[in-house]
Amino acid sequence: MNDMSITANADMALNLIDLERYPIENLEDGEGAEFLRTCQEQMEIHGWCNFDGFIKSHALDALAAESIDLLPTAETLTITRTIYQGSVDPSAPADDPRRKEYTHKATQLADDQIPEETLLQQLYRSPLLTSFIQQVQEKPVLYRCADEFQALNVVALQPGSWHAWHYDTTECTVTLLLQSADKGGEFAFLPNSRTNETEDRDAVDALLAGDMSVAKTFSRGAGAFTLFRGGYSLHGVTQVEGDRPRVTAILTYSEEPNAVLSDEVNIRIYGKRVEKILAARKAGKAL
Ligand SMILES: O=C(O)CCC(=O)C(=O)O
Ligand SMILES: [Fe+2]
């Protein structure tokens, strides 16, 4: 075996992640096991883990550049939804969040627009990284999402845009900040603001009314890798200011091996391009 084949077969996470700070290559013993225990405790108690500088700086430049190069092929989506992701429920009480929709614009690459050979796809498909994410959440199993559009996305918020407050449809959300905004574009959330039974409506109502003092924010530079319970923590991104877009990768996982979204939901999220692909497939033609 020569050096090239060793590199080609290696788990790409080993080349991209700062293993001195974040020793995920061996979580069984020594400093890796200690690191994992700290992450598990943080996740269990607070519902989030934030790893600044998770990606080594030279690797980050390459990861950001390849995503930014792909962005001209992305769709610009206008997303209107309630914080629970549905449409307005007119039967809900007047002050209920189900009565209000929020809109934001995002330039979004779906998984099928991010080629397999990109470093970002290789990072996402890293068995080491998936195993780390599974263990931090103490899940018996965790799979990368099998949906051809949703699995890995890159989302750019252009100056002037925000990411409207919402809960995700998956329990735990994993993001990698590829390019931060000049100013603004801060990720803000209410850790564990709901359970399956209840919701902290005081905090939710306050955030929706614009009171940012109730929200948790981090100062995250590019290369920050964040896990948070997005399905249970109301969250969003404040308005991006300055000249450049804020670019994030969203890595989706599931406890089910073959988790896919319905065509209807994919069309709602990804718009016309996906509608055309799915219609052509139904008609027996590949697009
Ligand atoms: O860009 C971020 O930091 C969060 C994005 C997000 O909440 C989402 O895509 O669901
Ligand atoms: Fe989200």
C-alpha cells in the first residue's frame, strides 16, 4: 500500500478536525474518553455543545471555499412558517404562537447539490464523526439522514436576512459555521424550551416579542461545530449585517436507518427545483 492509498482510505475527519483540541479519534480511553464524558454531561444538562475551532484553519479555508463556489447553483428560498414549522392554526388562541408565521430568505444547497468528492460531504460521511455525535447524545444508534435532499445542506444568509425563530423537525441539530457574518448573524436559542408535553411559553413569548435577553448566544467564529436539541429549543439567527453572507452547513442525523421526507415536505422546503426532479421521476424520466 502506498501513501496515496492510505490517505484515500482514511477517515476524512482525521484530516479536517483539530484532534489536539478535540480528540475524537479514540473515545474509548485516555483523553478521548474524558473529553466524551464532558460532552455527554454538557449535552445532558444543557442540551447543547459548542466546539470552537473544531475544524483546523487550513481545512476550514478549503471547506468554506468549496461551499461558496457551489452557492451560485443554490436556490434562494423564501420560507414562511410558524415556529412549529406548520402553517397558521386559526383555531388556536389569539396569543398562541400557532397564530403567527415568520418569513426569511435563505440561499440553500440541498444534499444532491453537494458533490460526493467535496471535503464537506466527506466530513459528513465520516464514520468517526457520526459515532462521536451518536455518543455525545448517548443514542444506541444514529445514522446519517437518508434523504437525498435533506441529509447535508449549506445555508447562506445574505446581508439583510435572518433565520426566523423555529423548532427543527429532528431532535438534535448539528451545524458547522463555514463563514461568519461581518456583523450580526448570531445564532440564538432557548435551550430545551419545550418537552413533548410542555413549553416555556414565558421565554418563547419574550423571544418572539424581540427580547433577546432570554436567549443563549455564543460568539462563534468560522469553524465552530455546534450540537443542540433543535427540535426542543426555539432558535434562529439574527439579521446578517455587513457585506458577506453567513454560511453554515447543517448535518442531519436520524435514529432510523432509512429516514426520508415525503415528496410534499421536500417540495415545501426546497421548492421548484425539487418539484421538477420528483415530477420527472414519477413520469419515468430522470432529470
Ligand atoms: O444557521 C444556523 O446556525 C442554524 C440554522 C438552523 O436553525 C436550521 O437550518 O434549521
Ligand atoms: Fe433550525
